[in-house]
Amino acid sequence: MASRQPEEPSQISHQVFHILLALAAGDQHGYAIMQDVASRTGGKLRLSPGTLYGSIKRMLEQGFVVELRESERPKHDDERRRYYRLTALGRKAVWAESRRMANLLEQARVYGMAPKRA
């Protein structure tokens, strides 16, 4: 049985993956993250506020994201908005999950269960 490297982040949910991808483009507030995910997935994944903020709470605890301080937020924006930033650990989690998914896709290709490379 293959062992996971200690520094390798554990598998993340597809919702968390998409939230982290949205933040890879830059700092965003919650509603902007929801719009980004919906747009990027062609509307196939629409995050509810409960799902988004529950995921963000866990990602804050895991160190995948940080909430920006008031001085780091855009000026002249709604002060109630909370902005989030991807951390190095969050970026590492996205890379690890991307590698995991690529490996699964390659395994499926071996058995003719996924499209061939373009």
C-alpha cells in the first residue's frame, strides 16, 4: 500500500478545490468566489452561501486561506465584505489534488474509460 508523504495535503472536496482555484486568481470576497465558480463551471457547480462559508471556515482552520485585514482590502468597498487570500499551503493543496485527478484520468485512459489526450 502506498504511503502518503507527510507534507502532502490530504484529498480535498471538489467544492474546496473550486474555491481555492477561484482564489488562485487573486483575493476575493465570498460572493465573487461564488460567481467565479459558477462561471468557470458553466453553472454546473453553484455554491450556496452555507456551503461556501462552511468550506471557508474549514479552510481557514486548515491554513489554506487567510482573511484579509481591513488595511489589505480594496478601498471604497462594502465594509461588511470579507476578503480571502490563498496561502502557500492552499496552493499546495490545489496542486496535490490536481496531480491526484490527473493520475486518476491516466488510469481511466488505460482502460479506454476517458478521452485520449488532444
